Amino acid sequence: MMIDLHTHTLFSDGELLPSELVRRAKVMGYQAIALTDHADFTNIDMLLQGAKSARYLEEGFDIKVLAGVEITHVPPKLIPKLARMAKEAGAEIVVVHGQSPVEPVAPLTNLAAVECGDVDILAHPGFITEEEASLAADNGIYLEITARYGHNVTNGHVARMAKESGARLVVDTDTHSPDDLITREKAVAVARGAGLAGKEAENALQNSKDLLLKILKKRE
């Protein structure tokens, strides 16, 4: 079953209400989905209030719904402060919008993210350096292989840096619209397209499951 730890709703730049997104994910075979709308200091409380409220969908649709945020275009030196705020406000998962080559993300964003203990995933980190990937490995921060068009042009580089450094990978969709959701089989194909061999691709999906179980254990 598919586990997707990076998606967006109409509370940032996605197209769907949480209920619509979660229902469509369930129909696609999802076991769990994280709602990680774009966040900065102006909207983080509102986003997390909505994401946490969306957990009511778990019982009705039999799918795990994780409350999270994607810290986006925040000055790098402020990322640790906002990540801490997010966790203290109830974020179960904190994603940082990495230095994708298709957006004007501030330099040093990747570095700030992988140095921060409150960050879980560095999304679409573009041309991440060997040093940054090694810090991600040391600090238990996952690097993302993304299915999203544009951001995915550097998937091969990200995968190579992860393999060389020992950093763990996850496969996410960065969903903004209904058509962005994918099956588990498509996720494996995305991983293999990034240069991961069969077992390596499966390991990336297993990493998502491991992170999910870690989060759910904290709920107990």
C-alpha cells in the first residue's frame, strides 16, 4: 500500500479539501497520507489546526492522516525556529521545501534543514551537496525522491548523493491536484527511474513505512 508524506490541500496551493484529498488517496490504495501545506510564520498555527482536525477522517475512511507542514521559502537561519514551533504546535511531520532547481529557494536552505533536529524530510533538495547529504544521514533526516514534475529533474542526483552518504530516501508525490496521487507501483517506478535498483527502490518505500510507524507510536 502507498504511504505519502508530502501533499497539499487548498489551505495552501493545492486544489482539494482535506476530505477530498484523503478520500481520493484511499481509493488509490493509500495506507497513510500526510497533509503538509506550505507554511511560514504567518500561517503555521492555522494550518496545523486544520490538519489535526482532519484526523477525523481516519475512522471513516480507514486511512492514517498525519498532521504536518512544509516550511517553504523561509529565511534559512529561521528554519530551526519554525520547525521547533511546528513540533510544539502538534506537527507530526515537518518537511522543508528544499532547493529545487525550478524555484528561487534561498541558498543554504538545504544546509539549514539537515542541521535541524526537528526536520523529518528535506523535500526535492535539488543539487544537494555531499556534505548536506552526510549531515542528513547523521541527523536522521530523510531525503525525498519526488514524483512531481519539475522538481523531479534532480532525482537521480539526490539518489546518488544519498547512496554515497548513507542518507535514507523516501518517495513522495508533493500532490497539489487529484492527478498527482500515485499507486505504490508508480512510486516504485519513480524510485527506479532515479537510479535505484529493485531492492533500493523497495527500501525507499519501506523508509516511509518506518517513519509512519515512528509517528504513530508517538500517538500512543
